[in-house]
Amino acid sequence: MRLKLALAALSLLVSAQFASAVDDAPKVDFDQGVDAAGILQRAREIAAKQLTPIPRVKRKLFKAEKRNKAVKGPGQYQPVSPLITGSAVYPLGVNLRADPKYPALDPAVLKPLETEWTDITAVRSDLLSRASGWEGENEQLYLDGLQLDRDLAGLERRQADLNAEIAQYNQACTTRPLPPDQYQQCVSWRDSLTRRISQLESDITRYNGRVSSWNQRSRAIFDRRGTLVGLIAEWENRIQNWIETVKKAMAAQCRPVDTLESRPPQWNLFTGGFTKEFEVRAFFKSEPKDAPPCPVDYLWSLVIHPPVPDGPIGTISPLTGPKTVFKSGNFPGIGTIVVQDRNSGRGTGSTINVVHPSK
């Protein structure tokens, strides 16, 4: 009678928990007697258990801040070397230096122009070197950005797949109490998901850090590009100013005076107010070719040869211009009518011999 009462009580105690686990109910050997405590322990072990849901992964993935550009690759931004090698004004300067009129410029004009051009070419070399270094970093930035894009796609795929699996887990393992065998399977599944969630979140953290670093590098490289473009513009302005200076110097260039010729080279004239016209002719050098003759500024003077007479042998007038007129005085003597180009320093003269009419 006691055995029946004990079994009845035990059945009432665990029936609510074992509704779905009848097959796993403890087997009682009535011939060996009944251990009520053992039966309760076994009942607890096989009682159905329910797991809590796992939340979906909602970590935000950063993206690289990429600017639109006309040309893709090999860098993130357009290269700057073509702005130097493809400069429109630099070849104009090179060609101008090859013009025969350039080396024929006055040395006082040519020397500072050559000094400036030497510095212009040195700046060009420096800009090319800086552009090359910048473009190497720009290309690496581009390649790193491509890797970030690939990593982003992989992380997004992992997160989507993991969230889909989490949804499957929550549906299969957390919506009802589970019998022991299913429970253990779900626990193993849960632990696997937990490890992969932790790993994914760690990978996302590292990825977001790389994106932040990439964005900082990108902004710095973009700013450096702007600085280089500004320096290239300044360099081209220097070339343009140099070209304008050279053109002005060439426009002012002329063929210098080579020799002067005074006509007539000599003349005899009586005293007493007789006159004779003298004129000067300039002969110019042939270079620079196609350049006009240099302007002349003639100055006339009369030099009396010793012995000095009692009075002047004559006078000349005007003292400037291509011609002058000698007027004899009342005293005989010999002199030189000198003409000089004050611009070039060249000069020549004609001999005048004043004599008495009786001689």
C-alpha cells in the first residue's frame, strides 16, 4: 500500500514536467524496491529546459570616404606629375632659350635671365620628386581602399549569415522547453554562435579602426595634393613672367653699331667764312639676325691740332645729328671734326685744313 501511495505522489509531482518526455521516464524495478529520492533526481535530470534568445549582431560597419574623380587608379586621386611634365608654358621657355636672339642679348640682361631659368629648372626637378613620392602614397592608399572594400563585403556577408543563423537558433531552441538531447545540441550551437559573434565583433572593431585610419590618411594626402597643385601653379607663373621679360628684351634688341664713317674724310677750305657740310654714316653688325639697327645719338666736336693759332680756324654747327657744317674762321690751321655715337661709344672723324686764299 505504501509503495502505491509513493508512486502516485511521484507521478503527480513530475507529470507536468514529463509530458513531452514519456519515453525517457525512469524505469522502476518493483522487485528491487522503490527509491523515491532517486526517482526525483532522475526526473530533474531529464526535465525539459528552455534557452533564452540570442540578439542579432547590429555592429555598424564604417566605410571609406572616397571622393569622385575623373580617372580611376592607379591612385585614389588624380596624379600631379602630368601637370608638370605636360605643362604648356615650360616648353615655351625652353624654345625661347633656343632662339638665336636669346644668347645675343646684352650680357647685363642675359645673366639674370639665365640665373632665373636655372632656378626654374631646379624647382621643376624638386616638384617632380615630390610628386613621385606623393603618387606612391596615393597609389598605396588606393590599393588599401580596395582591400577595405573587399573586407567590408566579407564582414557584411559574415554578419548577414550569422544573423540568419541566430534567427534559426532562436526559432529552434528558444521557443519551447527542450528535452535533454535537443537541449545539449542547442547549448553546443549557442556556444558556437557566441564564439563567432565575439570574433565577428572583434573583427568589425579592427576593421572600423582601419577605416578611420584610412580616412585620415586620405584627407592628409588630398590636402598635400592641393599644396602641390598650388606650387605647380606658382612655378608656371614664374615661367610666364620669365617669358614675358625675355620677349621684351628681345623686342628691344637691335644690331649694334660696328663702325662709323665720316664724309668727306678730309677737306681743304679757305679762311674767311667758307663752309663745308660733313655727315656721318653708321654700319651695323649682322647679328642678331632680323633685329633692327640700334638707335644712334651723334655728337660732333672740333679738335684743333697744335700749334694753336692766333684765333679759331672755324666753328661747327649743329653739334648733334647725322650732319654738321664747318664754317672757316680768319686763321689757318688743321683740325679734326670728330663725331661719336653716344649710345655705342663708337666714333670717327674727318680732317679739315683751313688755309689763306693766297696760299
